Amino acid sequence: MHISLLQQDNQVSSDELCQSSDITQAILHELVEHSIAIPLAGEQVTEWQFTVETVTLVKKAARIQRDLAVEWSAIPLVLQLLNERDELIAQNTMLKQQLSRFKHVD
């Protein structure tokens, strides 16, 4: 599904987010309750607006929950740990590159 962005704010509606992430509005409400997805605007689920980046985050959260049967309440911790892992991998790669420069200097 292609998401049409609201022209000026690069936001997606709750319907667009649910459709693109293959989740229900009830699940979206649960994601908001657990601060996995944070609406930028709107009082009701049907009025909520989200950043485009939220689409990727919700897709990742839904995939983790579906594939690993992790409770929604634990998803924020899992996402945080995955982000920390990615940061550590990036740091490790950078440090290996720096170290390799010293190894080749004779």
C-alpha cells in the first residue's frame, strides 16, 4: 500500500498507519498506550496523526509481536535493546576501521 502524505506536515492518519502496518485500530490504541506510537494530533483514534517515521516503528513492533509472541507491554524494551544493538554494531565497525589504519602503518 502506498501512503499519501499530508502535504505540509509529512504526517499519516491512523487509518493509513493501520493499513500500511496491517494492524487494527484496537492494536494501534494499545501501541499508543505503551508509548510505541505517539500521535501528533487528534483526540480520538480516528483523528490521530503520526509522523512518517512512526510507520516504520509500528511495522517493526507488529512484526516482533507477531513473530516472537512478545507482549505489547514488552515491545518498547525490545525496540530499545534493538536500537542499542544497532548503535553498538555501528560503533564496533567504526572502531575496527580506525584500528585497521594503525595495523597497516609500519
